[in-house]
Amino acid sequence: MNNTELDAAVLQRLLNHLDSRKDVQNIELMNLAGFCRNCLAKWTEQEAEKLGLEIDYEAAREKVYGMPYSEWKEKHQKEATAEQLAQFQKIQEAKS
């Protein structure tokens, strides 16, 4: 197995783990780790472009979420709490 295959396997494991933890909301991931499922989709789109591959953001999101984002959002996304939003804003301001 080469490094690319290993990286792909690890990414697939991360995606499977996130899929098994639909209870973990994106804002929680952002507040704790600085990235979320949408970030992974954006990175997928950006890296595909660098490699000359065509994948748009919505297709990348579907790859990350395992279903169309609109469906995932309807089934699994909860409203962020005031505390989560305040923490997110504080982190964003600290970046500036």
C-alpha cells in the first residue's frame, strides 16, 4: 500500500465515522476542531480542481454526507444553540 492509498483509506474511515455520528453537529465540529463536514466538501472540491478533476461543491457535499446535503440537513441538522453560536463568533473574531 502506498501513501496515497493509505490517505484514501484514512479519509474513508473518517467519513464513515462522521456518518455514524450524525448526532455531532457541524457547529460543534467547527467550535472544537476548526473544521466540519462542509469544510471537507470544500477541500474535496479544491483538491479535485488542482488534480484537473471536475467535482462541484454539491457533489463533494454528497460524497462527504453520503446523501444530498438538503436531505441530510432535513433529517439530521438541529438548530445551533445561542451558546454554540456565541462560541463560534468568538472563535471567528479571534482569527481576525
